[in-house]
Amino acid sequence: MSLAEELFIGLMSGTSLDGVDGVVARFSAEGGWIGVVGEASRPFPDSLRRDLLALQQSGPDELHRAALVANTLALLSAQVVEDLLQRCALPRSALQAVGSHGQTVRHQPGQHDGIGYTLQLNQPALLAERTGIDVIADFRSRDVAAGGQGAPLVPPFHQAVFGGHNGRRVVVNIGGISNLTVLDGASGPIGFDCGPGNALLDALAQQHLGQPYDAAGAWSAGGTVHPALLQLLLAEPFLGLPPPKSTGRDLFNPAWLTHHLARLSSPPAPQDLQATLCEFTATCIARDVQRHASGGTELLVCGGGAFNTDLLHRLGRQLPGCRIADTGCAGLPPLQVEAAAFAWLARQHCHRETASWPCVTGARGPRILGACYPAA
């Protein structure tokens, strides 16, 4: 690494609730993206995952439970940082900062007196103490304070890494929730949450297969779509809202699905339900590509959904003529994208540079995102 380059760590634990992913990312002195130096991840222990799921809805003694979960998450994140330093053979003095997203447990922008809030469980002071590196955290709340959705935050990073091409390119991150970025030099970027990703699919796989997810979508591929249920799910009002918009497990959760299943005279068998949910996720994404990126010839997929073969096949059937590939073909593997985005966000904060797009979040203007927790 030249003296003019900078290294930042990005940490991400998303709505899939599967673990903490981390990368060491390189940037030029001018802030240009160079690439990933190394990656590491640690899965959530079953107890942490259960506690996080329980905190997605109201319950007794929430403040105490949330504080303990935040501590546990910070300690797990510190282990990922140590793994990265060892694998990359880097002294901690080589790192400018760690960008730590935390775990979203509530996301309700603009829903309370026109302001709303977003809440990510995190303990960045503990993370800074354990790693000896400055930590940048709480990226979403500044945008919400400016009247924005606070999400998605990754479209400016998608532009930095995947932009600069000819034509219209669409990037879709399929984590627990799906978010879409339309990169088009002619008309400007668009970005928003378009609906569920893996959250409902994973919950059903855990319930009926005893597995954390439906590997490659093999189970859903063997099922039959239930047309009546699919139409009920597609009638969800959020899906018809224009961007800017964002969502999360506050809306797309097992209780939401149970409500719709109760409206059927004959609910589908579990495997057919999985096939219907997979078709639902694909349809939400495909419809928004058709609405907002008509004429797009390339769809780049990142997140865990990039490995769901059945989901990608369903997308292909609904988007004929559109090349569908994972982001690895554009230089950044699909499981590195979100962690790398929070390294970029940390870099923007440290240089006092804005990192939000009002056209994406709906905020009153671009803002410098995050708060710094110094190591000493």
C-alpha cells in the first residue's frame, strides 16, 4: 500500500440475522475505490439470533435485553476485526477507522409527528475499546433527522464502485430485505427498498427444514406457486408506494405472512408456500426494475440472495433480455458489498464528506453520516 492510500474496515450485520461480515477496504487519498484487501465473518450464535428476533417486537424488559444484546454484538464484531487484522497481517495503526452498522431492530422513519426514528443496536464505544481503532457508527439517524428514510445508504457506494459504465445498470442487494439501485448517467441514480428478500424464506426454511436457509433455493424449486396467496402478498400497499421508501422486519415478518395465510380457505403446503414466497420476492424486484429501469440490460445481484439459484431463475423468467449476474463479475463479490459500503461510509465521515443522496432517501439535503467513537 502506498502512503497516499487509506485503509478502513467495514462491518455489517443485516436483516438476515446470520452474522457479522467484515472487510478491509482500500481507498486512494482522493477517496477513490481501490478494492478489498481481505474479508472475515463470524456467524451469530443461536442465542444471539434468538434474542435479536425477540427484540424485533415489543416485549418485557426491552431496554435491559437490548443493552446486553448490543454488548454481545460489539464483542462479536471485535472478533471479526481481530480476524481481519491477522489475515491481512496489518497493525491496527494502519487502519483509519472501523465503520460499524449495528443491527436494526426498529425502522420507522417519518411515522411519528413527521420525524420518526431508526434504531440499530450497537455498542461502538465497547468496540473502540476492544479494538483500539476509531469506530464510526449510527449512520442512519442523521438522514432521518433531515426528513429522510435513513435507507438505503448503499446507492452512493454502488455508484462509486459499479458506476461509470455505458447504459443503465441495476444493482439489487438481496439480504433480509431487498433494495434496488438504478445507475444511469443520463437521468441520475435511483435507490429504494423494494420489498422482502430472504427474511421470510429463511424463517420458513428454519421452521420446516431445520436449516438456516434454503440452500440454492432447492426446496422452493420443487414447490408449486399458490396463485391466490401470491396475489394477496402483492397487494401489500408498501409495494405500490413511489420512492423514496424503506422497510424492514417491522413490516415483512412471520406475523404479516400469517395474517395473509388466514385469509385463504386452503393454505398451501410448506414447500408450496416456500415456492410462493420465492416467486413473491422475485416479482417485487422484477416489477420495480420494469417500473424504474425500463430498458436496463444488466442486473447485478449481491447479498445472500445471489446464491439462491431458484430465485435468480425466477428473476430471469420475469426479466427476459436482462443479463443477471452477481456483483463478482463487476469486481466485488456479493458477500463483500455491504460491508465494503460501511467502510466507504466510515471514510466519508472521517473526511467530513456527505454520504447520502436526497434523491434516494428523501432528506432535505445531503448529510455527513455517522458518529465517531475515538479509540483513545
